[in-house]
Amino acid sequence: MEMVRRFSEEEYAVRLQKVKEKMTQQGLDALFLSDPANMNYLTGYDGWSFYVPQMVIVFLDEEEPYWFGREQDVNGARATAWLSPDRLLFYGDDYVHSRWKHPMEVLAAWIHKHKKNVKRAGVEMEAYYFSPRALERLESGCPRVTFHDAHLLVNEVRMIKSDQEILYMKKAGKIAEAAMKAGIEAAYEGSRVCDVAAAVSYAQKSGTAAFGGDYPAIVPLIPAGSLTYAPHVTWTDNQLKKGDPLIIELAGCFKRYHAPLARTVTIGTPSPAVQRVAHAVVEGIEAVLDCVKPGLTCEEVEAVWQRVISRYGFKKESRIGYSIGLNYPPDWGEHTASLRPGDKTVLRPNMAFHLIPGIWLEEMGVEISESFIVTDKGCETLSHFPRFPVT
């Protein structure tokens, strides 16, 4: 039987120990994880099964976690997770999308029967795939257990990457370069924006000659023409016209590790307005990358950016970056540190960030970004691609 193992069991053991230390600090006997990235981080489980209820459960007094999911996904857990076979718990298919019963009833019954010593458990209250009904069924089925919010407990551990994780992110950075090149080559007068998106998507998945790519947590975001003022729109089937700007935001992804990258492109010569904003953004990015080093706080990094763009008469209210790494749809951010005022997170080596200080005005926008790793003395970008608007 073919197996997929992305890290050594020793690395998983280190991760698990760090999580248990945080559980002890919070007085938790058990931790219920429904964020697919956190499930992957502790067990290696990888599958597009997060559209149905699933969990990884960590007990403070046991060496191995448990995986809990749909019965037909057990083989996926056997193929990708490092767990022993007796750690794979499941529910029948009659629970899937049922109006009358819920998979958490099965898990709660197992907890109630086998884990009578569990009194205080943590759950991820803010996780995308953990519903109010799931919590209600856990609480009603485990009357001896009190459930507390443990949102971001594992995410905070994930912020410091191992050397192997950094290697995966650097490969993702190479894929991002290839995808950006493919997207820009597909953007010319008369081409459709959807064809630019298709070129990007193909390159993301085919990767490089040395290694293939994975699906990213976010689809390519490609606002074009008058839509560049609107962040987070995807693409249309409109044809590009001479003078049109377009933003290409994408990520390379390798073994679920991401390296986002954004560039602003113009069909022909950029307008003076685009050039002016682009100069401000690039100068700000360069100043930030020059200043980054261990010991600085996130808000101190953001202040460097604001000082630069203020000279151009701009001010950006939204954050200019966030922690990145391992993730699944709908987001590649880790949901922990943000480069913005008030965030006093201290930068440490092997943290990773997406620096995306775009400026969106009422009529147009410019988005240029870099993903970087904090090193012992500064930082290193994950991709290398021209920053100024490409014509």
C-alpha cells in the first residue's frame, strides 16, 4: 500500500509536545481540532474531506492523537497520517448531510465511554469548518466535559517553521515565480482575463521540472481594468484592452505550504497614476524588507511602511501582511500575527510572512507583494520576480 509521508515521526513528536505544553498551560485534558491545517500539522492527514465533519483529538495523557472522520476517508488517513490503525475513528455514511443526526454524536459517545477522565477540553471556536451544531452535539453528548475556546493554540505553534517546512516554502516560491510568469505571458491586448487565470492555475499545479505543485488555498485573484480598485475579486471573461492594468495575486503551493506573490501588470505603458502608486508601494516594500530582523515587533515593521508612503501622500488603513505557511481553502494565512499597529508579536527566525501592502484608491489600485522568511539577521524572500509594473 502506497504511503505519503511528508515529515519524520520525530518532527511530528516535537510538534505534539509543543502543543501539549500549551494545553497544560491552559489546563486542557483534551484538544479537538477541526482546522484541516492543524489536523495536517499534527498527523500528516491530507485530503479534500473538510466539507464534512472531521477532527483530530489530542489527549494530554496519550502519545498519539486520534483522527476522526467519514468512514470512506479512513483509507486516506491510512495513506497520509503517521497514526496507528487503532487511532482512526470514523462514522458511517448515513451521518453525512443528515437532517436528523450528526457525526459529533458518534465522537461524543466514544469520548463518554472511553475517556471518563477528560474534564476540560479545548475546541477551535473560530475554525471555518467547526459549526455551532457540532459544538452543541459534543456538549450534549459529553456531559462530564466542559468545552473552552482553544482557537489558535496550534496556529501559534505553527508560526516557527522547521528547516523542512522552510524548504517546502522555498519550493512553493519557485512555483509562484513560474505561475506569475505564465500569467503575465498570457496577458496581452485581446486576451481574456479568464485565460490569464487558466494559465496561472496550470502553472501552479504543474510546478517545475524538478517538482510538481499543489492546489493553493485561494484561487488566482485577477481584477483587471477598472476593477483594480477592488481587492479580492477573481476574474471575468472580458478582453484586455491597451492601457488596461491588471493585478495578479497567486500563490505557489508545495505539499500544502504556500508562498503568495502579487504583481500589477499593464497592457502597454502604465498610466502616470499607476506609476506613482507603484513607486510608493515598491519603495515601501524595499524599506520593510531592509528593516526586518528578529526582535522587531509586527507594528514596528508596519510603521516603516507608513513612513515611506506618507511621503507620497498615501495612508493605508488595512494591515500590510500576515503570517503564512501550511493551509487549506479558504485561506493561506495562519490567522496569528499581522503587520499592523497594535500587533506586538516579536519576529523570530523561521517565521514566514506575506508582505502585501497594496494601495487601493477610488478609481484604481496597485498590488505588489513578497513572501519572506525571517532569518537570524534579516529576511529572505521566497520568490524573485520584477516588482515594477510589467508591460
